[in-house]
Amino acid sequence: EAGVAQSPRYKIIEKRQSVAFWCNPISGHATLYWYQQILGQGPKLLIQFQNNGVVDDSQLPKDRFSAERLKGVDSTLKIQPAKLEDSAVYLCASSPIKGGQNTEAFFGQGTRLTVV
Amino acid sequence: DQQVKQNSPSLSVQEGRISILNCDYTNSMFDYFLWYKKYPAEGPTFLISISSIKDKNEDGRFTVFLNKSAKHLSLHIVPSQPGDSAVYFCARGTSYGKLTFGQGTILTVHP
């Protein structure tokens, strides 16, 4: 079974530029997550989708970050304009069911973003 | 605010001995808890989980203990192996699948 695919693996941009990340979850997984992991910290949830609807985006900086999940499958996360503090690894994850006890998420390898 | 905290940034253990990683949480009743392991340049991988109605769950060398009165959970690795060297994250999950992670503990297992 193929895992969660993310691209690109690495991205370097200048501040105030825009950037987009792409995620293809495991086939059949209803839930998709985007996490931001700053160096030395744990992953922080940015947005959680259930199929193509948003379940939780309470920590998404909506003035500059946006995400969509078309047709309930692939997802893109966009930052416009980027700030230096956005330098982090952006992790996409998916899980197979709608929730309940012991719902584990499967992570992709992440995209390392450096804003200079 | 539902928090999970890992107060030890790092842990060093000799090969063959026990590794104990700790996590504290707040404001939970029906949540469940998970442990993930992360190697450099890779995404976190799931290790083991425990539901809020249990005190212990075991899977091979890995055992997770949940102390609900103390709002504390721990991961025991016995025996520890050099390949276990990684960053370990505890996480809590809600009924709708939201996962909140701790800050992580770097485990180093020396041969």
C-alpha cells in the first residue's frame, strides 16, 4: 500500500513570496491533516479535513495560509506571502476512519520550507 | 486548551536497558493517546496507542501506561536497541480524530 505522498521535499523562497505544497493521502482515507513542525517543537495542527470539508482550522493563520482538498482526495496548502517564521517542515497525514478511539494518522515525509 | 507536555527534551540509555519516556496532559476525559517515533528527514511513524478506558497496552518491546488520576502516560521500551534512537512524540486524540502532539523527547541508545 502506497504511503502519504508529499511534494516538493524541499523549498527555499524569499520572504513575501508565495509557495504551495501538495499532498496525496493513502487511498480511501477520509481524514487529511496538515501540520507545521518548527525545529525543536512538536507538530502543530494547521487544518484537518474530513473528506472535502474542514473539521478544524483553528490554528491556521488565515491571513496568509490557505488549504483546500478538492474531491476529498489530494490537498494543497498555500502560504502567501511567506514570513521568516514560516520556516518549518510541513507534514501531511491521513487516517482511514472518521474518528473515535485509537485513530492513528499516517504521515508523509514532509516538505522542508526555508524562508530567507 | 487541551495540552500534552513532554518535560524531558532528551534521554540517554545503554543498549539492553529500559527506556522510559514520559508525557503529561490536561483536561481529558474520553481522549485516547498515541506515541510516534521520528527519524531525521522522515515523517513521524505510529508506535502504539492506548484508549482512555485502559491502563496499559503492550506491543512487543513497547508498553504504554496510562495513569488517569495523575494525568500521566509513559512509554517503556525493553530492551532498548540502538535503532530505537529517534525523537519520540506523545499525542492525544479526540473523538473526531484531532491529534495534538507534545514537544518530543530525543532518545539516544548507546551500544
